Amino acid sequence: NRKQFNDSQDFHNYPIDFEKDIKLLEKSDVDYVFIPDESYIYPNTSIREINAGPIGIQYEGKFREGHFDGVLTVVNRLFELVNPSAAVFGKKDAQQLFLIKEMINKFKMNIEIHEGKLIREKSGLAMSSRNLLLTDEAKENASNIYKVLLNTKNFYQDCNSISQSISYGKSLFGKLGIKFDYLDAVDINSFIAPDKNSEKLLLITAGYIENIRLIDNLEILK
């Protein structure tokens, strides 16, 4: 979906393998695959453009301008064309999942959202199509992103201070030499800064390995 890429190079480099995807879907007994042309999704006639709102310009949205407007616009378009009763979105893209659920509620869509589990490789690296762009050495280094999240979580559970824990996590990124866009904690139900009433937190981060941008998150029971 071209609209959700603020970097044209990132769009053109994004891994696409329809044949492999279809074979995997066949093994899972999937009956139909919807692979429309771009012109079918975005015809010359006007379509409803969705604004992701204030949360859409935070975190991922801050570093990828217009990203979530593009995500919500194409997801809404997909819902219009397919008219599903249910849809599955992965928990790895936590902010995207939150905003899609928010859009569902806002427009009173009769669609049940199922949250797909975040799946990790043995090293702890969150599975992603972008991992295909990494060398074996880079994959090993990328597993440190998850380790930073784990250590940040453990630090928080010891000190019970969000600010101190985030500072600690950022220092770990520095020691590992990993460039990152952000590391923060949000209330999982509101995707804003947690307060004393927050019951479950979500650590969120985006880092770069060999100039490949990877995102990850980790839940924390307060």
C-alpha cells in the first residue's frame, strides 16, 4: 500500500513474494486470496481518506509522516470491498492494531477484530517480512532489540518507575550501538502515557539494524 510509505525507497524495497505467500495459505486450507490491482483499491473516483488523529502522529507516526492515515485509509477501503464479519491483525504492529480498533469503534463497523500473537524466532527477534532483508549476522544483532525490552521490563518491575526504566533501556541501546527512533511505555488500552490507573503497559520501540527499521513491543502487567 503505497499510501502508508513516507519513504519511496522503503516502498520499493519491501519484501513481496506472492507465490510463497499463496503456497503457505494453501497449506493452511485458505479458500480465497484477494490480490487486487492498485487501481482497484484506489480508483479515479474519490474514496474516503481516514485521518489517524493525535495518536496517529505519535511514535511510529512521528517518524513516518502520514503512515497511519495511509494504513487506515486502505484498511477501511478493504472493509468496504470485502465486507468482513471478522479480521485479524498482528500484535507486533501494536499502534496500528490500536488505531484500527479505534476506527472500528468510531465508525461503528460491525467487524470483530482478532489479535494475532506476536511470534518470535528462537533468538527472540520478532518475526517480520523485513527480517528477510537482514544478513545472518544482522539477525543475531537484531535479537538485542527484544533483549533491551526484556531488561527494561525487569528494571521496571524492580524499581516501579517508568521514567527510570525507559532511561535505562535507552542506555542499553547506546551500549549495544543500536540506533533507535523511540523507546517508551504506553497504557495498552489508550496508547497514551500510563498513569496510576493503568493496569497493563506496553513497551514499544523502533530500532535500526543494517539500516533496516524494525519495531517490537512487550507487555507489562503493572
